[in-house]
Amino acid sequence: MGSISCPVSLCSQPKSLKARYRSRSSSRMLDVRCTVGEVVAESRVASATEPLLINAVRGEKVDRPPVWLMRQAGRYMKSYQMICERYPSFRERSENVDLVVEISLQPWKVFKPDGVILFSDILTPLPGMNIPFDILKGKGPVIHDPLRTANDVAGVTEFVPEESVPYVGEALSILREEVKGEAAVLGFVGAPFTLASYVVEGGSSKHFSKIKNLAFSQPKVLHALLQKFTHSMSRYIKYQADNGAQAVQIFDSWATELSPVDFEEFSLPYLKEIVASVKKTHPHLPLILYASGSGGLLERLRLTGVDVVSLDWTVDMWEGRRRLGLDVAVQGNIDPGVLFGSKEFITKRIHDTIKKAGSDKHILNLGHGIVVGTPEENVAHFFEVAKGIRYSDLSS
């Protein structure tokens, strides 16, 4: 894949879409590997047939970093707020093909990001595993019958996405047709420990006392639950890839609530298993791993075997690259709060992040999702500046 270049500074009702699109185009990615610190004299030229984001992840020579934003389709956009007024239920918005496609494409039509991520939720698979849930306004996800015993876990069924969430596959296929190769279509899933945290806690949590109680008093029960999520999420990733996703991000948002030793028991093995399973059948599918607050776990995150580690803003980009090693692509990592600043401030932070990341294997993104209330014009400025940057113009 070549070596990382030294950081420059340092060395309405939605109309039906289903009938219009029935197929998608696909192309095969090359399997490219390198060792840490390897220097390749001849740079690879980016493929014109693949989106910029995919080329960058592979380590091919690109003119600028690809850019997209977590939660780029969401509540900060006026167009999304209008849909929410008509369809107040998040489950309805995220489980209706036409609405999913329309919402996913809202930022694409306005900002033209290099990644178009499916509008969905990491908990979407739960009903297909016999775990009912809802998302309530002002409260977030609620699991009405939390899982806390061996009998509870025994009732969790295998997830069959083709049967339980066919709208996800349909939406991804349509998105591939709509974007027409100008951006990468991204899918995503929740990681086993994070999903387990939700279903054991009964929703979001501040202290994670219930899942830690289970982990430290009945570890066999938790491991059984984690294994079920591992099989199901492996299958879900493959399903998304088969239906149009060109890269898939794994969210392990709550794994960083674990100490390093507990991460090695309750998260890392299952992430490694997912990656290994997916790579057996989809060796060229880029996998991105995001865990907020992961500064203390970076070296362990690279052990999962993912292609990209997404950094949050609490980690200096240059230090993150050094700790992860040069063969792992990075994503991020601008503080979402920066988008509340002046345009000059936003521009400065973009340049600073790109310089620290270097010109190889970097996806520009935030270190977390866009915050509600972020000025839409500042998001537009972010994309305008980011897409206007050229590595060749950056001076040391």
C-alpha cells in the first residue's frame, strides 16, 4: 500500500424509488498489504473506477483526503427536521425504504460528501433477534425487557437480515444507483459489547453498572450474549456489502467504558472474530472501527484487523498515527464543537488535522457525530474547504 507520507507540518412525501432501481454496479477491490514502516518507491495511482474514499483506504495516491461526517444526515438539517414533523417516529423514518433513501441523500445533495452513509441505527437488528426496542423522543433507545439472565440470553435468536430488515438491502442498492460511483456508500453495525450494553442496561447508561455486574459476576452469560451478537453482526455486514455497501463502519461506542484488561476479554476477541469472518467472504471490503474515547486503547484497536481506525478528537492525530502504525488507515478527528466556531477557525482546524494525518490513508471526519444545533452553513463551509484542499498545495 506504500508508506504514509510524513505529516506535512512535521517532516415532502418521498416519491417511491424502489421501482426505479433494481440493480447496482459493483467492482472488485485489490487486496493490498504492507508492513509497518515499509517504504514503497513507486506510488500507486488511484483507480478512476472506485470512489475516492476507497482508493484512500487502500493507500493509493490521491489528490486530497476524502471527507464525510458521522451523523451528516440528521437533526441539524432543516430538510431532516421537516421530515421529522411529518414522521415523528424514528423507527418509521429508519425502517421505510423511501424515507431511508431520502434522508441518506439529503447531505449528499447539499454538500456532496465522499461517503454517503445509510440512515439507520445500530439497534435496528434487535427485533430480528427477538429483542423488542423503541426509540423515544427525549429519552433515546429503550429495551423494554432487558437481558440479564441465562434464560434471557437463551431467548435471543439468530439474526437473518434478509428476513428481518429487507429495507436495509433495498435502500443500499438504491443509494448505489443514486450516487453513481461519485461517493462511497457506507453501511454500519454495532459492535457486540456496545449492543450488549444497550440490551443489558435497558437503554443508554452513565455508569454501565448492570453490564459490568453481569460481566464480573456471570461472565459466561455475557460471553454467550456477545457470541450471538458476533455471529449476527458478521452476517449483517456481509448482507450490507452484498447489497451495495462499499465500506462498513463498526461502532463500539461503549467499549471504552472497559479497562484495557476487560476490553481484551469482552470486546477485542469478538471484534477480531467479526473481522476474520467478513474477510473470509469479502476480503476487499474496508472495515472501519469507531470507539469514542479510545485514546487508551489505540494499540488494541489495531489488533482487531480492521482497515481503518476512526479517532475521536481527544487523540492528537499525529500521535494517533504513530501509535497505530503506518499500515492502518485513520479517520477523523475534528472536534464536532469546532463547527460552532468561525469559518476561519474551522478552516484552520481542517488544515491542521490534514497536515498531521499526512497524505496517505486518511479519511477526514469529525471525532464524533455532528451535534444538534450545528449551523448548516458551517457544515457547508467545512465540506467546501475540505474538498478544495490539495496535498500538493500544502507546504511544510
